[in-house]
Amino acid sequence: MPQRTPCSAEALRKRVLRDGSLASIDPIVDLYNAISIEYAIPVGGENAEAYVGSPRLVAADGTEVFDTMKEGVPAQEFADPGEVVWRDDQGITCRRWNWRQGFRTRLNADAKHMWFILESLPEMPIEALTEAGDKLIEGLELMMPGARIESTLIEATAS
């Protein structure tokens, strides 16, 4: 994995150590960033309505478009061939597993249908991942009483 893209949890941790705190983005992003820091795991939130087709985790072939921001200006990049990415029918939504979120599907104040990815790292017990997910659900229920929230655990299969 290239050093230029640290795990999102590590990037958040470095920002907190450097600045002393995290800037508030919005309540939902603040919630999942706090969980990411507390459990030291990548957590991403996506606007499901911005997806074209279903999200899927794939190895990129290098031709898929990734919409991002560079110095405050919209920009496009392409994943490295073989890089693990989340994508939909339009292009990449998150690069390097769940480490670098794209611009097109990011959460905003108008999002009504969201989905979240909590990525366990190899040394993390599954119970800690479940605890982090439960904490996210509790926070979302407090912010959005009556919201329908579903949770699914996807585990690696032996190969």
C-alpha cells in the first residue's frame, strides 16, 4: 500500500494529535469520525442516493474514474490497477478499501438514505467491530428518532 494514502483512521488520529481536535463537519460525519478514532478503524459514510447502481468492492482495472477534491477544486483520478476500491456503475466511490472517500457520494446535510462501512483491521476482534457498529447505530438513533437502521456483518471467506 503506498505511503501517500494512510488509513483514514490513522489520518484522523494524526490530525487530532497535530491540531488538538477535529473540526466539526456535520453531526453525522462527526459521529462516525469519533467512532473511527475511538476504535482505530476506518469508518466511512456514503449518500446512498448518489449511487448509480449498487455499491461493490472490486479490484480496479485502472480505468475507473474517481471524483475527488484537490485544493478545493473538483478533480478526477484513476485507481492503480489491482487497487481495492468501492465503486458503482459510474465509477469509484472510495479508494484503497474504505480509506479515501470520493466527492460524488459523500454525505451532506440533505442525505436521507445513508450507508456506512466499518472496516476491521486484521488484529481487531470481531466483538470490537460489533461494538463500534452498535455505537454508530445508537448515535444515529439519537439524531434521527424513528429512522430505519439495518446492520449486516460481512466476514471474509476462507480461500
